[in-house]
Amino acid sequence: MWLITTFITALTATLLWFLLKKKYKLGFLSLMLWGATIMILVDHILGYEGGKFIET
């Protein structure tokens, strides 16, 4: 669920950034949301494969 909500929010913030460039500064927000989306996606992929994440 986190992946879906961050993806939709990142997409919305990016579209608003393109449409309202001069009124609001949404570039940094878009970057943070895309980073969170990628981070959650990697977490889901590693969790799906199973196994230990860090092995010492």
C-alpha cells in the first residue's frame, strides 16, 4: 500500500511541478517522493525474494 500511495503522490507532485512552475516550488518535493518510491520498491523486491538482507 505504501508503494501505491507514494507513487501516486510523486506522480501528482511532478505533474503539478510542471504545470505550476512559477507559482510553487515543488521540485524538491517531487525528488523526495520519487526517492521514497524507489526505496519502497527495492524493499518490496528484497522482501519478496526472501533470505537475509545483511549477512555477517
